[in-house]
Amino acid sequence: MTRHHGAGSGVPRARHHALLSAILAVIVGLSAAIYIGVDAGDGGRRRENTLASSRTGPQSAAAASTGVWVGSWAAAPVGGEPLTGTDGTAERTVRDVVHTSVGGTSARITLSNLHGTGPLTVGAATLAVAAADDGPAAAPGSLRRLTFGGRPTVTIPAGGQAVSDAAALAVPPDTDVLVSLYTPTSAGPVTFHRRAQQTSYVAEGEHTGDVTGAPYTGRIAHWRYLTALDVLTQEADGTVVAFGDSLTDGATSTPGANRRWPDVLSDRLRASLSDGDDDAPRYGVVNAGISGNRVLTDGPGRPANNPSALDRFDRDVLGRPAVKVVVIDLGVNDILRSRNTIDPDAVLDGLRELVRRAHAHGIKAVGTTLLPFRGHRGDTDAREDVRQRINAAIRSGSVYDTVVDVDRAMHDPYDPRRLRSEYDSGDHLHPSDRGYRKMAELIGWGQLSGAGRTEL
């Protein structure tokens, strides 16, 4: 996966494929408990502990060092993958490729069977640092077998999720990580995140322990089952969740290049901290964007494909570890996808409800204005009026704790209903790579610091 630096980063990125330090080896013998969950539902806030239970044996989950559990990567489950209802991924291994925001000394994963119709059995699972960008090979010595409650297999009920034990592994920041899952039987539709903007891999049979990548001849453009990679770290104090629609999901960004705006935000934070900027908060950044997502309306199906922001907020934001800030960019799809003109007050009430939930958990809520869409097939005068009314309320300070005015910074100065050409991907709705970078650059460190207001 190509490395991309945010503006002003100016810092070369080194890949770190070393094993854990001698200090970590000393504490392998320590024993404590880490939370393992197989839940009836896919939501719920996970408990975090600073020590994992000790496990011995080659390539097994092992004790973790002290630190804070934070999110390094995440993806929101979107729905059941088409054409997988009968066979699922039976007798195959998927190797999901994900990109870290912050590094740590140990890692754990979350798997989801939210859209399965039967129990999902994971017969084996491994974690490894990738040997190179955009490939299925593992860095030598980095592959770890994952356990769930001390067992090498786990069965997740339909609608449920499971959190692995901590695996002792030096996970670098800004690096591809491979999560391999072997499923011997079908659980029905595969829970997936559709628009990954990243290639992952599939092998026939059980190849979770393979380091060469040779058996992984199949390619997919989405993530299967995997919804989170958390790290135990002393590099970060908390997590920022980017919560939005396709603009947050990174639609139209260059595949395999990590140029979604949350990626660039992570680059900026890391570069500023490396440069000694004391104002930059020490946060991991995770992406909870879903293309086509709306504030108020679920997609079809039960459980819903593409659930509304109101339905999924508890799972995709409150369920992440050590969340300090949520950045919300939502509302455009409520405008464009409604058969009739949407009531702007209904959208605003929905956004305020998200903020109330964030505040109830001590989380600061940062919000963006809505970008213009003149030239897009959904553009009408009535819809533009709704966008303007929503943006006016957001700018007034009556919705979020603080506002990132992407509309004002990115619209065409000669036609405010249209994106500036250099920020337009060409569809007149989604930004280009340069546009996504601009969105991230507009977020100030002061906006990510401090607590949310108790009342708005």
C-alpha cells in the first residue's frame, strides 16, 4: 500500500519489522486477564485492561506490556456480501489487509458475524505485519496465531461479534497489517465492508500460517468479518473516530494509497508529534465511514444493510476503545436520497442526538458543514436550499462542539454551489485526493483537544 504524507509532514516513514524488545520478553511470564467477547449483538463497549493473559508456545498470543488500548484501524460492517448467502467463505482463508494509524506492543482484533444467518466458525486466525505494500506476504518473524479466550478457534453466533486475546507483536504505525481467517463452514452471508479502497486476498483451504502469500491467488476489494484492530500502546492517549458517509469512507480516493481524509489526519498527527509539536494530540484515528450512509434512514434488510447513523453510533463510535473525539460528516445522503425534499430540522435533530450520545460518554463532537454538489445528478434548487439551511445551523454553533467549515474552504468562489475543480473527483460530489487532503488539513489541533460542551 503506497504511503501518503499529509501536507507539511516532511518526515520519511520507516517500516519496522523487528520482534518485541527484551523488555517485552521478560513480562511474557506475567499473567492477567484481557476481555474476550462473543456478544449476542455487534455493539457494546469493550473493557480495556493493560495486561493480557500469558500464553506460551510458538506463534501464540502472549502477554502484553503496559499501555492504553486505542483504535489503530477500524471499518464499520455494512451488510451481507452479495452472492455469499449459500457458501459464505467455507473452506477458504481470507487475508484482510489493513493500515495502522498508531503502533503498539500488542494487538487484538474484532470479528463480526452481524449479517450471518448461522454461527460463524473461525478455525484459525493469524496476525502479521505485511512484508511490503499492497501484498499478501508477511514480514519474517512477525506472524502470530490468535486465540479467543485461550482457544485457537471461535464460534460467533449470528448477529454477534468476538474480540481476540492480545497478541504480543510490535505493530508499527503507518504500516499494512495482515489478518488471516480460515472458515471451515458457511455462516451464510459474509459480513463485510464494501468500499475498502484496498485489495485483500483469498486462498482455497487453510493458509493462515503461510508467510509467502503464494496461496492467496484470489483478490477482493472489500474487508470480510474484520471490524477493528486495536493496539496496546504508549504512543497514544485515545482514539478519534471519523464517522460519516462516502466522503469519510474515501470513495474516489486512489485505491491502495491511504488518501482518505482520516488517513491524512493520522499522517498529520504523527508528523506533528515527530516534529515536537506539543499542541498535537496523541490519538489513533479510525474510520467509521459507510458509503451512502444517512443520519435518519436505514437501508433494506434486517439487520439493516447500511444502517442509519442513529442506529450504528453506539456500535461504531461508543464501542471503540478510549474514544476522545468523534468527527461527524453526515447529512448529504439524507438530502440526495430522499424521494421528497427532506426536512432540514429532522436531519439537524438527528445530528444533535448523535452529539448528545457522545457527550454522555465524555466524547467531544466535531462536525463539518456539507460540501456542495452542483453538477451531480441529484442536484436541485430545493435540495440546495436544504443544504444551506443545515449548514447555517451547523455554523451557528447549535449542533456540534466545534465546526470544520469544509464548504466555505472548498467551494468554487465563483459558484458556491459547486466544488472547486481541484477538489472535485469529477462526479461533482466526492472530493479528489487533493480534496480529501484539504478536508484533513482544515481540522485544527485545538478542535481535537478538550472536552465537549455539556449543553448546546
